Amino acid sequence: MKVLIACGGTGGHLFPGLAVAEMLATRRHEVKLLVSEKAVDQAALANSAITVRSVSAVGYTGATGLVRFCVRLARAVGDCLEECRQFEPDAVLGMGGFTSAPAVLAAGWRRRGVKLIHESNAVPGKANRWSGKVADHIAVGVPDCARFFGRKPVTVTGTPIRQTLRQGKVAGAHERLGLDPQRLTILVMGGSQGAQAVNAAVVAALPGLTDWKERTQFVHLSGPRDEATVRAAYETNGFKVNVLNFCSAMELPYSAADLVIARSGAATLTELAVFGLPAILLPYPHAAGNHQWHNAKVFERSGAARIAEPVTELPATLRGLLTDAGARAGMAQAARTLAVTDAAERIADLVETYAN
């Protein structure tokens, strides 16, 4: 088969799409990725063997940016129509986000190939709510999401993760990250591009944790904007840290971590479950449909995570978990019960079934 996968814009859409692409490629199908023009997409796919094309879509940011959005959407649909004409896909898979909708729409207009979408979150975003109306089948990461798609056929698949992450923890991660294996390691991450609010919350918590600075260390994925500021804050407060503005080998920080402070995007939570990591979650409050909060509640109900909301609760929550190894162990076990490692296979099966 020929399969066109539209993903990108954020790591939460890009990496699941790449995981499905890699799975389909191992089954000898011809796969092509449609991604955004953002630097995060280009950096993440720099070493990929999958064929990639960038399209000019942008996300909808409200009425003030409506004209720019419409112009870029029309251009992106045109790019996708041309891609469907040249590539002639048997299936088009949209992974959500602003690169997904133009591809699904173009496939519908050309009446070329079966149309599928995947929604990772507990509440679908705008692109998938719209794309779901024209899709032939919908795959979802969690059962809570199925109700949003009416009478459309829905399959619960989980959220795909990259092959390098599916095997879980790897040996030598502390050494490769320049860390001490005898210290408790706290991983801080705000998504593939970092999050200024997460960075600020952790930096604000450091002065209250000085009695832990000889027993803990941090890996902090800051994003490029805050890298220097974040590094300076750790140095000022005397903490051992490895600050990274981006990490393409996430198996290393996940393998070294004992506790994670993170946003609650679906891809992040899926990876935390596979690695069995207890987490303090800081849901992004402006996510569409407040989906990060709903994602976080799934993990909180299972006992795998604590939600620091408002964010001022972070220092007390962090200190509580640092002092309670039993609580961390229980959360880690609960996280493992939520792990789905074969989501890429399940989605590949759906693509093959519907395309045939």
C-alpha cells in the first residue's frame, strides 16, 4: 500500500505519527509523512528514513489571526491535494493537530484512499473534531474519547510511541547524561518545545528544596528560549542538573528518572506509563477542551500521578514525594498498568484493514 500520514506541529502529534510510519514501513508499505514547517518537526525528523514533506498549515489562534489562518489553510489544502495527486495514497491517516485536517480534507475531495484519524487525548482537539466528520474510521488513545465522535466507527488503540522507547529502560543512562546514579533524579519536561510556565514553576520551587540538593539531581528539558535562564537558576541554588533545550533520545532521561514533573499531553503520559514513572502533572490550562486536565485525571484516578493545580502546590507535592519512597513505588506500579506498547501495530492493522 501507499499510506500518507499527516502529523506534526508538536511532538505529541509528530512522534506517534512517526511510530505508525515506522511500523507500516516494516510491513513493506510505502509511507510518506506530511509535517509542519516548524523547527521542532525538522529537527526531530533529521535522521529519519521516512520520506517527509512539509505543508504550510498553521493552528487557529482566534479571530485576530483569522485571515492568516484561512490563507495558510487554503495553501495547505492545495499542498495536500497535489500530494494526493502525485503519491496516490491508498490510505490517509491524520494524527491530529493543524497539519492533519488539510490532508484528510484533500483526500475526501479527491475521493482517493480511505480516511482515518487518531486522537490521543481524552478530549479531541479542534482539528480532529472537524476531521472526524469526514473520516471513515477513528482510532482513539483512551476509551473516554470515543463519545465525541457520535456514530462513527471507533477503535481504542492507545497512543503509539517510537520504537526506541518501546523497550523501556536502557542501561548506562545516568553516565551518558552526566548524572550520579546514587542520587534521586527528577526529570522536568514541558513537551517537545519546553513550557515557560513549567520552567518558571520549577525554578520558583528550588529555593525551598535546598536541603535536598546533595541527594537529588535534575534533567530539565527547557526548550530553547529558557535554556540559559533555567541553567542559571539551578547553579544559583546549588543543584546538580543537565539542562537540555531538546532531546531526541528520550529513552535516556526516562531511564534515569525516579520522578517526573511534566505537562499532561497524551504522548507524554503514554511514555511515562511505558517506563513506569511516577509523575507530578501540570496540565496546560489553555489546551483545546481542557484536554490536558482530562488526560491528567485519568492518571490521577489510577494512582499513577498527582496533579499540582494550582501550580503553587508544586513545591509541597514535590517535597512530599521526595520523602515518601513507598508512594513513588506505588505510583510507578500504577503507571505500568496503563502502558500500551502495541498501539502502532493496532493502528497499522486498522489502516491495512480499511485500505484493503
